[in-house]
Amino acid sequence: MIFLEWILDNYNIKKFSSLHENWRLWCQLYRKSVGRSLHAKCCQDINDFMKENLVPSYSLDMSVGEKPVMNVDDLYVVLHHHWTKDTTPYPDGRQVIQLAFLLLVSAYTASRPGALVYVEKNERTNVQHFFSNASDGEGMHGTEDWDLRSEDLKTLCYGQISLVLLPNPGAARDHLVMEVDLKHTKGHHSSPKRKIFLMSEVKQPIFDAIILVLAMAILDDAFESNIHSVEDIFKTRVPSPRRSLKVKFKPEKLNVPICRQPISTISGMKTHSIKPLKYHTYLYYLQRLSLAVGMIRAMRPYDLRRGTGEAVDKTASLPLLQQVMGHAYASTFQKYMNQRVQTHVQAAFLGVPSQDALMNIVSHQSRYIDPRAPSHYEDLSMAAKSTWLDHPEIVQLKQMRDALATEAKELYGSVSKAAGTKLGELKNKTDALLRTTKAKLKKGAFTAARDVYFATIDTLEINKQLDPSPLDMDQGTYEPIAIVHRLKERRQIAKLIQLPFQESAANATVLKDLDENQILTEKQSTFFNLSKKDDVRQRIVLINALIDYGRVENVPSERTLSETESQCTANDNQTSSCEVIFSSQQDHSSSPEPRDGPICLTNRHCLFCVFEPNFQCYFATPRKAREHFEKHLRGVKRDEPILCPDKFCNLVLRGHQAFKNHAQRVHSVLYFTEAQRTLAGF
């Protein structure tokens, strides 16, 4: 009981379920240490004490949250937005492919996220990683931290995936199937239980996990045989009398994770060659994607696990359900079930046919999706953004910061000269606390705005129809925002990923246009029977587009069509006109006017990113610019030569300090000194 009260006094616990989880973990620790469980009477007394004493004393919430479920329709909405409408930037194209692959494998295996991505055990690093950038702290460790010969990487590697060719006589090519061997499931340390899942090719490319594996394997040059392109795989046949051919990976690639972590380098962000993708980076991607789709809450990996469990429960026997879900007891699956009863009880009582389609729509997440909901803090109105500016905590911290800065100027002449003193450290801590408080209040304002939107949108929509105002009539119906992808590879994938892998005249036209590097139209509706060669060709074109996209570094943030550009999508010549718009813009941005001297910047600029058109080179404060600049230097040793990004200089500086001196003297931008760099945590 003292332990439970200590937990409540020292941690921000608001729900009874969180307190009960801590109590359950304490019981597990007791059983592991003593060798027997706590007496049942003691457990009952402590449960009564929590409900009767702790709940009213600490105002704990006793409500039970809903367990969302994602079925195939929900997954399609998410993947369709991910490939065709997502406007958020990524470190490189491989991260986009990895995220789609993880979503598909999670759905096809009902696996816990710990079997697919790397779950870091350091809680401090987890919290810092989740509440800061998706790549913070990555450039400080080299590849020597990861030994691929050991079993340390408890994540999905190439050695756990098998690509197998099965004979298909009389067809244009043989069948290609994939086996996924999940070794690192829950409890694999004490009682290893491997689960091998079979996946085949599907006609809808958006649901095909095999094409994503092929693209990533070719990007990594992972095949042991002389396979260097996807054409080599599709033209390979199973010779007689063999019944199958296994497409093996190189021995040195077997322990390499398929999904890997983005890191900061001197040239920007890129996917590491060895480090596995961290669980909290995966959560960051999922949260960003689900909010952009318009979900009422951030998507989690367990939503797909519950959806797969429901689907398997309808078709498979109880032992198979236990094997898929990894449960020792059949009763465990009841905790995964959706609170909405998955059968039409009304129809059963009345003796009428069940409305299964309506039941699926009502009980899954896509029912709440509204793409008009704010997905970023910038989407909020000015009134919503200004709600936290006059918060008492912000005002108090600002006053404390200003007072410390004034005192530092009086004692040392300037704030910079107070670095390393107790006063300077207190000033830095106050600045850090102010930034943390601002971020917390921003997040609270954003969450509150989304809650208000979803709480009021239903009533507003009904009132618009029953009592329309002139303003509502002028708005018209909602039309999705047209997205124009800047990258040619992304535009190709966005069109091809929506076309089913079946024979169609429209698909043949699309493939012809793609070969000519043109933008595709969306008028593919009538399908005709053609030869199987067109199906193979379509797969090859899509996988090659994925491979080209995977080689792209620094995937930029996309933008929507303007009024002028949207007009070109309505006519028949949209391909050439839209292409001219983008080529002219890119040429204009990539060909600046010649300069007669080195570029001159401010303290809010990053010298590396200012020459990259797709990078953010200007920051809100000089400190943010300096912290970002230090991330570029993480992958460079102290005395390693550094080439100045400004081609006008054409200089190679030796070491960090020489490069910073050059930036201050020539480009008029001041970055961290060694003392400031140490205090900032770099």
C-alpha cells in the first residue's frame, strides 16, 4: 500500500487502470523474487483498498477506454493516403517504403511491434527520442555499436524472410511467395516459439508486401545470386524436377534489419546501413500519418493486431487463433475484442438477414475519419494558437529568464560571458524549461482543438442541412485537395499503386506513359483481357519506381495545387502543362542568379541547408539554427576536413573549429563555441 501511494505521489497517474498495472507489475516482481504468488486474500484486500481509498483520495478515473480496431478498409484508407496524398517530409524514400511494409506485415501477422522493430530498453532515451526529433541522438554512435554476428538485434532481419519461386507451367512467370519467420515474439527468451507466415502476391499493389521487400532488397544489394534487378527475378523459372527455388540473401545480410533508423549526417538525413528502426520512431510516423488522414485519434500498432485477430477468429479454429495471436490461453483474446458486439443481435432476434456490411462500417476506425480536421499545429486558427501565450507559467518563466539575463549582463558584461558559471547554468535551465513548457502547452492546445472539432462537427453538419445560412450555401460540397508531388518517382508510384495487377487496356496506356516519364491521368476504369505479359510489366514498372524512390534522399514536404495548376488537371493536356509548371519551378529554384561573392547569412540560417532547395534552412531562433547545425557535424570527427557548402568559396577546412571560424568570418553566421556546444548536450 505504501508503494501504491508513493507511485501516486511521485508520478502523474490519473487513471485507475494505470495504477492497477503498476500493482500487477509489483506482483510479478514479488512472484519472481520469492518464488510464489501473493496470497489471494492479500490481493483482494489491496484491490479493495485501491478502489475504496485511493480512487476517491486521488480522484482517479475509473472509465475504461475503447480499444480501436482496424480492418482492411481502414488500412486501405491509411495506405492510400500514405502513397498518394501524404505531404509530410521524410529523411529519404526508403523510410516511406519501410512504413508501408510495417503496416502490411503487422496486419498479415497480427504481431506485436516488438517482433518487427527495435524496442529500446533505455527509458530516458525513449522519452527524449519520442518528444524530440525522430532522429535525435543517432549520429553520436557508429556502426561499431552493433554487432551483426550476435543476436542483439531483436527485430525483423533478412534472415527471417524467405522468397520462394513455385512452378507455374504455361504462364508468363512462376509464382513468387514469401515466408516471414517471427522469432522475437513475446516470451521468446524463456520459451521460444517461432511462427512462420506465408504471404503471396495480390492483385491490389497497395496490399502487396512482396513488391516492397523486392525493392528494399535490391536497394541493399542483398541477393546472393546474380540478381541485380526485378527483371532478373521475374524471368527466373523453376527447372524440372525441382518443385521450388529459394531466392537466398547474402550471408552478411542475414542479420541486417530490413527496416532501419534514419540518422543525421553531414549531408543531411539518411537511412543507416545497420541500425534497426526504433519503436518510437515507428510510433512517430504512425501518429503523424494517422492525424494527416483525419483519424479521431493517433493510430497504434495494436489496432491492426486486434483487427487481424477479429478476421482470423471468423475463419480459423481456436488453436489456429491462439497460434496467430501468440496467446497461451484462449480466453486472452477476449481482452482484444472490440467493445461493440461483432454480431447483429437485432437481426438474430428478428430472424432477418444480418447487415454485416453495416456492422463493419460502424465498428471500425474509418467511421470517424474526417480529412478536414486539423492535423498540425499550424492548421489551428490564430485564436486557438494564442490561448497559451498568456499562460501564467509562461509569464513566470519569461520573467525569471529576463531577470537572470539582466543579472548576467550586470556581473559579466554579457550573457555569453556567463557561460559555465552557476548563473549561466541557471539561465540555461530556465530556457530549457521554458521551451519544454511551450511545447507542452502547444500540444495541449492542438489536442483540445481536435477534440472540440470532432465533438461539434456532427451537430454543425446537421444544422447546415436543416437550417442553411447563405454562408453555408456559398461553401458548396467538400472536394479533396489535389496533391502534386514534387518528385517524379513519387508521382509514378502514386498512380501505379492504385492500379490493380490485372490485364487492362488502361493499364497498358499508363505503362507506356510512364516509360515516357509523363504524369498519368486518373481515368482508368474499363478493363479488358490482355496477355499475362502486361501484368508482369506493370509489376516491374512499379517495383523499379519504388527502387528509384528508395534512392531519393531528403524527401521534401509536398504542396497542394494552386488555382492555376488545378485548371490544368481538368483538361486533356494536363500531363504536359503540369510537367512544365514543375520543371519551370524547379529550374528557377535550382538555378539562382550568379553571385559575385560568398553568401552572407544571419544567425538563424544553417550553412549546410541553405544550398538545398528541399531543406529547411531558416529557423525561428538562432539557438534552433545552431542546434540543427551541430547535428550536421555529428558524423564528422573533430579534425576531419570539411568542405564548405558554398561553391563560391571552394575551400576545405580542417576540423569543426576552423569551419565555424570560416562561417563567422566569411558568411557572417555565428554557431556554438565548444563550451556552448557542451552545455547544449552535443
